[in-house]
Amino acid sequence: MTRRRSRKATWGCLTVMLLVAAVCCAAPITGAISAVVALQSAARDDGGIAEGGTAADIPPRMLTAYKNAVQQVGKYVPKCQGMRWPILAGIAKVESNHAIGRTIAGNGDIRPRIYGVLLNGSGAGGNTTALPDTDNGRWDGTASGERAVGPFQFLPSTWASIGKDANGDKTADPHNADDAALGAAVYLCGNGRDLTKRSQLEAAILQYNHSTEYLSNVLSWIDQYTAAAKSPDLKNVSGRVRAVLDAALSQRGVPYSWGGGNASGKSYGICCSPSGKSGTNITGFDCSGLTLYAYAKAGISLPRTAAAQAGVGKRIPPSLGTSALKAGDLVFYADVPGRDATIYHVGIYLGSGQMVNAARPGTVVRLDAVNAMSGYAGGARLL
């Protein structure tokens, strides 16, 4: 545990006094599926969260394939529970970046095809074990060895046992979005896992690729897509308040970036937070950048820092408690509640004890309970 001041500073967003590295990694290859995709080097902050994360980052045809696979997997693994599209999206993001840059036809065929490195033991892409050809080049385009294929990077030998025809063309093709997504769902379900349990979800991912680094990367994407998929009940919210909340919620899954975000949307941040986290290579939001963006959608211009934003609108004192908050209110947190100069964080209240929150480096824009952060310092009502 770090000292109290350091911990809160890590959670804080840009301060007036601090107006002052992306890591590329690839998980090792397993005997089942390659995690090395030559097409993609996902930029991540030092918290391990890759850029992006909203459903809008997924090509619509690929998202359709993921959702269709969820509907069909029960036919092949009836005992499987908890399969959902963010799980498939998390795998596909790491394996092929959702086949972005390829053409995805209406029937799901992906062209040009996606091939991993040739697994000949040369060391390229991290492979040190030569794998003999099993498909005579049918799927991987070469009879001189084996390489992973398609948006989910299956080895042909694995595809032979779990490949499914999802689009009804009577061919189970790993280069087809629908077939590949269903094959991945079947593979992850195993003999009937309950993927609502974190331990079983982790076991499924490790079966896909037995690497703790890979596990962490995929889980971070699953969590981001899950956050992006959730839709809180806003049926009683309308007008400019609704505009603010819709704008903030539309950014769920976007990574935290120290100093990131403006009235136009997410942006690269700056260096560095009090804990040394840089936003210079991360496109996203810090806490006050997110609130500035959301309120701009309702025609309200906010100052850049959380402490300065506390001076706008009708102040709601912390002594009234969180029950005094209404949807759309700014929510503040301070080192010394009651002294606005010590405010270190701001969120946007949704109602029912929840807020939209860009919490700290290494996380994404998400829904949090208003008591998830310490030092509740009241709110401000601008609408």
C-alpha cells in the first residue's frame, strides 16, 4: 500500500500544477492457438490496458458474428453457461484486432486471409517448436509447416476438431467470421464450463493460450467490452441531462489517459501523473476530461481541472450525503472534504448510487458506485 497522498494522486486527474510508454507485447504460442498476430501490436499503457474498448471499435460484421456464435453454441455444448459476445471480442481483439483492415463479406468471409507466423521453430514471433503440417496447406496456405489462421488464430489441427459451419454454407472455414467465432465459442466452452464464474473463464482463456500475460490482456478487453455493453436505465432522464449522460456513457471502455480528453472527445494525454503514469501514448480521458466532453454535448463549457469544475453551478455540500445527488450532477472527491482546493477527482452521477467514472491510470471509463472512491466532497448541479 502506498502512502495516502500518493494513492489519491494516482486516482486523480490533471491538476493545475502538473500541466507538465506504449508497450508492445505478444503472448507465446501454444499447441492449440497462436497468440502472436503479425498484423497487430496493441498499444497499451503501463497499466496493461490496450487502447480502444468500445463496441464501436469492432467492425459491425464481426460483432454480428460474435453475437450469432453466442446464440448457436448451445447446440454444440448444451451445458455451457455464460458465453457472451464480450468474451469472444476479447479473444479476437488480441488475436487479430477484429480483422480490421480486411474485407468482411456479407457471408462472413474475410479477405485477404489472416495468417500467423510459420511455426517452424525459427524463433520468429516467439515460436521455438516446429509443428508439422496437418492440412496440406488447405487453411494455412503452406504444406511446409503449420501456422495459425483466421481472426481467432486457430491452428489447422485444432480447427479440425472444433470447427463448425455457422453460416450454413456446409463448410467450416476458419477464415469465415461466423464459423471462426462459433469455433472459438465451442473451444472456450470445453465440456460445459460456467463462464459466469471468473475462475472458469480464466481456465478457458488459459486453455486458449497458457500464458498469464495473455490471460491478463484478454481479461482486460473482456471487461472493457462488458462495460461498453451495459446500458443503465435512463427512461426518466431527458433533455440536456440525457445529452450529458449519453455522451459520457458512449465512452465506456475508453482507456484512462492522464491529461486526456477535451470538448471534442478523447485525445492523447500528457506526462506524468504523480505516480509516474504517462498519457502521451494513450488516447482517452482523465476524470475532468470526460466531464468536460460530456457537458460540452449539452452546450456547457467547463474548466479543465476537477477542482475548478467544483466552482461551476450550484454546489451540493458533502454534508447532505449522496442522496442529495440527481442524475447529471458532477460528483467530487477531495483529500479534505469541505476544502475544494483539495479536490482530486470528479465523476458524473447517473442515479441509483452509480456514476460514470474515469478512475485512474490502467482503467477504462466505466460505471462505479459513488462510494467507490474515498473523500466524498459533494457535487455540483449545472442543469
